[in-house]
Amino acid sequence: MRAIWTGSIGFGLVNIPIKMYSAVEESSLDLDMLDKKDHANIRFKRVNENTGKEVPWGNIVRGYLYNERYVVLDDTDFEKASPEKTKHIEITQFIDEKEIDSTYFEVPYYLEPDKSGGRAYSLLRDALKKSGKAGIGLFVMHKREHIAIIKALDDVLVLNRIRFPQEIRSHKDLKIPKEKPKPNELKMATNLIDQLTEPFDPKKYHDDYTGKLMKIIEAKAKGKKTPFKPMKVVHSKTTDLMDQLKASLSSSKRKAS
């Protein structure tokens, strides 16, 4: 794996030099865009709006439109905005991870200690494990500031990048029903939830879609047709919630047995 960020973590006066690696990878197929007529690859070019000519990466800079003029920024300008956060994550508080709404979570990363940071890394990892807490800090990556949640997972420290509150859209404009369920309906629904409740094991879940899509690709490559039956959503014949819940409970009981 290639490190995508290098720097350090600090808590109190303890400083840990670390390298950050992506903890996730795409499981979907890499599909190219083609011209329908001759299946030629579609290419995207970086074109100068005035001349219409392609611009090489080395000639591209970033700018912000300010008072009808572009202010061009270089790498140093991005570091000037917050030099300490481009290379250091200071843990400013510790929390119970369950306090964070899952809506805020973005991307997980693995943290690896540099050669001189092994003991301090183990200290923070084991202290987080023992306390059941996670650390919060701020850092800059890809020219943006992020909130970091640092927790222990087995023997590794994991950093989860989470969103700022201003990045979460309001749900005020959604048409949410005001009506309350009947007490017996709520009790039956709770029973159904209890019946289907079990410990979460992510290994039970697999990306089957990618594998099935690959089989279709292999079949088409051999000139074979894959049988296809469009799915039809069949709604329950009854609109009575109690009838639907009773049927759901009996169905889940049969599956369990």
C-alpha cells in the first residue's frame, strides 16, 4: 500500500509520527465509456476555454473567483492557511464513539507508526481500547480541512474522516408523516424487530452484483445471451398493517426454523 498522508498524531505531550493508508478499495468493475457507433474510447481533455487547445497538467493551477478576478493559489498558499494541520493531528478531546451520528462518517483510513513511534502508537491504541473511547482532531488533506475520529480496531489505529455539520443537508423540506402508529401496531412491529435482531457480522454481506455482472460480460464475450426476467414489485393484497405484521412474524419464524 502507498501512504496518502504522512505526519503525526498528538495527545497531551505525546507525539506519534504516522503514515495514513486508505482502508477501503472499490469492488465495482472498471467500466470504460465508449462511442456507441464504433466502441472507440471516450477521452476527456482539459481544454483552454479561450483557445480551445488542450492544457497539460503541468500548466494547470487553481484559482478562486474573487470580485470578478481569479486569485491563483499555489501549494504554499494551501499550507499557509493552516500549516500545523497539514502535518499534524492534535487530539483535542475523547468521546464515546456511539455519540456520533453515522450520517457524519465519510471514509476510513489505517494509521501505521513510523519507526520511532511504535511505543507511543501502542500506548494510544491500548488506552483507547481500555477506555472504550475515540479521539477527535482536525487535519488538512487534499487541500481541505477534515474532522478525524481515531479509534482502535484490533491491533491497528483507524482514522475515520467525518463531515462538518454544515455539509449535512436539512430534512425540513421532506414530507414526513405526522400520524402516530396504533399501540398494538407498534408492539407488533417491535416484536418483529426483536425476532430479527442478532449480532452484526459484516462477513455475512457480499457484493454479489459485481460477480453477476462479470458473468454477463463473460457470456456476451462468447456471444451467449443471458436470460432476463424483469422484477415486478408485488404489493400486499391487504392494506391492514396488523395483517402485514402478523404475516411478517410468521414468515420470519418459518425462516428461523
